[in-house]
Amino acid sequence: MSVTASPDVNRVMCPSRLILEHVTSRWGVLVLAALLERSYRFSELRREVGGVSEKMLAQTLRTLERDGFVHRDARPVIPPRVDYTLTELGREAAEQVWGLARWTERRLDAVFLAREEYDKARTP
Amino acid sequence: MSVTASPDVNRVMCPSRLILEHVTSRWGVLVLAALLERSYRFSELRREVGGVSEKMLAQTLRTLERDGFVHRDARPVIPPRVDYTLTELGREAAEQVWGLARWTERRLDAVFLAREEYDKARTP
């Protein structure tokens, strides 16, 4: 695929927008951030990322694998063992979403405070 | 609202997860990244962020305003003028999603290459 104009996520048809959507998808963010800390087997990852269904996790991993962010390492052992790790490209993306996830946890109180003020200003 | 355990986006019920979802939502990412560069009026912002409907943009801005990320500055002039700017808190979030948006644009070719290899390996 060739790109004639510069990539621009603000353009509807720019393929960079879809990649950004994969990285920032509900489960994509959490999977990438988890994998930055260590590699996971499927069932471990499912336990780590609360609330994700088997189907959604498989789909998220497949999308991230196809984009070149996640490496699926299937070991020919009995019982079969599959580990998911980040590629170098995936690590670059994961560092950013990891930062965002930690920032959100850290700034929770500031958001609560802002919401209180917003709601108070709108209560008759 | 009081938080007893440490915030953890991996827990289904942790409010930090919802905030992360606001920041990384399809339009939230693009709106925050745009506002990092300058303030916008509603109609300008709608032109900048390709493909967003009036309704979705209004809803996204309202969510980001309530979370304390965006300041809505309504000027008592004729015709009425409303500018949207980032708060300090919003700037912190926006810096991270801006970085992610630019990274996606920059690494587009690497993702294309990965996809080609992925698809080739799966073609009979």
C-alpha cells in the first residue's frame, strides 16, 4: 500500500487512524500496558485484564499481532504453550499507553474533584 | 467518592478505567490531541477532526469537560462565541495522546510491513 499524502489521524480515510484505534481500543490499551511489564500466556492475560471475554481477548491479540505489535510464541510442548510478548514496535506503543494508564490512576482524585464541581454548577 | 484500594485500570469496577476510556475514546483522543496545539471553536474543531458528527463532538466535549480536561469558554458577545481549551489536567492527558497520534503516523510503514508478513504467512 502506498501513501501519497502525509499520514494524518485527523483524516477519515488515513490508515493511521485505524492503527490509533487499535492501540487505544478498550482492550488494546490494557493488553499493551500489561505486556509491557512481562510476557503472558493467554489465560494469565485474561485474568490480569479484568472483564475481558475470551473472544474479545483473542480478537484483540490477533489485531495487535497483525499490526506487528505482539508476537505470538507457540511452543511445541505438551501441553501446548503459547506466550504473548511485545515486539520492538509494540513496545514503543505500549510505553505510551502504559504511561497513560498510570497517569489515569494517579490523577483519579483530580477528575473526581472536577466532576463534583461540574455537577454542582449544574444542580438547581 | 472515596477509593479504598489503589486505583487499577485492570479492575473492572475501578473508576480509573472509565477515565482511561474517555481519554482513549475514538473522538476523545483526536479532540485532546487537537486542543494541545491550540484552542478551537466548536465548528473549527469539527472541521479539524475529520468524520466526527455534531452530536458525537458535543458529547465528547461534554465528557471531557466534566472530567476536568476541557474548559468551555462562552463569551458574552454577539454572535455568541464558545472556545474550547485544555485545562492543566487536560494538558497532561493530551500530551500523551498527542504523542501516540504522532507515533502512529510516523510508524505507519512499519505496521504495513508487519501486516504484509502476517497475511503472507497465512495465505495457502
